[in-house]
Amino acid sequence: MAIMTWALKRQIFYVVILILFFSIFGFLIISPSLNKAPTCIDGKQNANETGIDCGGSCPNACFDQVGAMSILWARAFRVVPGRYNAVAYIVNHNKNDAIEKINYRFRFADANNVYIGKREGSTFVPPGGNFAIFEPGIDIGNSIPVYTTFEFTETPLWLQVSQKKIDQLKVLISNIQLSQENMLPRLSATIKNNSLFTIPNVNVIAILYDAGRNVISTSRTYFDQLTPLQNADINFTWPEPFSGTVVSKEIIPIYDIFAVKLQ
């Protein structure tokens, strides 16, 4: 039976020490990645996420868990000969999801369905509900836009909005009155920021309907901001009489909810 020499024992001791050293060193290098806290950009579905880096406490909503928006109609409305306003009326079916920025395109065709122009832009999409996209002062020359189409030109990036923030931000419209329909029509109303926070860049879009719920005309006005609990008068005017009788009126205040900072 071979007897282990003192030199061999020393060599084995050194080898064991080296193995332990490299094991501990390797563990110290690897352990931070093994114990790294989940994030919303780590390419994994972890923590309370409902998809990969989306849902739960992440800002991004999961694309396969949101519904597509519905474009109910898009039309061009004559302001004066040769100049038109284009409007698309859209429904966001996602109560707590919004879009900070998305590109879009209006296209116009004449009575023979011949393409006569387009207008492109970008917008935000508010959470849950009806909203409108308004493009003013479109010059189509001598052509008359009979057909108008609208489309979003990129895949939306949906962001989650807390119900608390939605509940805290309320913009109210009241005292809607239309006058001088047969001359130079004028629509007036009162807008109120019914919250304790400043709301910047508020678009207000007016839509007028006849008895058949057909749109007669539209207009838009704008506020740089609405301060907390501010009341303001809003007025819309048209340079020509309407082509039909206005039976109902809709005024839609629209703002980028991501631009509102809650304190």
C-alpha cells in the first residue's frame, strides 16, 4: 500500500486552496447577476409583469393585452373655397392605456376617387374614450375632397396610466351655446380644469351634428395651459353659414396625460 509523502500532501493542499479560491472568486463575479433585481428592460418576464418587460408595475402595456383603436369616421370640412379642415373621430377602448406619440396620415380623393393630397402629423392618444384628431387649413387647390381616409402609420407603443391619475384629472365643458347659424356661426362654452394640477397644451375640438347624427362642421381652439381649478371661455367661429341645421353639439377637450405632472 502506497504511503502519501509529505510533499504530495502539500501539493494536494495547494490544489485544494486554489480550487477554493477560484470557486469563491467565480461566485463573487456571478452572484450579482444571479441576484439582480428584476427590471422592465431585462428581456425577461419576472416580478409582477404580465408579459416580457410589460404590464404589472412596468410603464409599457403589453401589446397583445390591449385592444385596437376604432376609427369611426374621417372627413374633410370646407372652411372657405380651397381650404379644408380634416377630422378623424376615434375610440380608444383601453381604459388605462394611452400613447405618448404616434404618427398618422390623412389622404384625400375627389368624387372620382382620384388621389388629390395628404396631410401627415403626430399626436398623443388619451386613455379610454372618444377623441378626435384635427388638421386645420389644408389647401387642396381647386379639387374637392369627397373621400377622406385616416390611418396610423406606425405600431403604437401603449403606456399604462394609473386609475388614480385619471381620476385626479378632470376637464369639464358647460354652457354650450350656438348662435348666428345662418350668418357667421359662433359656438361658445365654458371649460373648467376641475383638478388641482396644471394641464398644459389643451386642444378643444367642437363637432356639430344634424338630426341624423351626420357631422355638419367642426372647429378647434387651443389653450397653452389650464391652471388648477381655472374656468375659461371658449369660442369657435365659422366664416360661412352651415349647410344644414345643427341639432346637437359635442365639445371634446384633449390633452397629453403624460405631460401633466402630479405633485
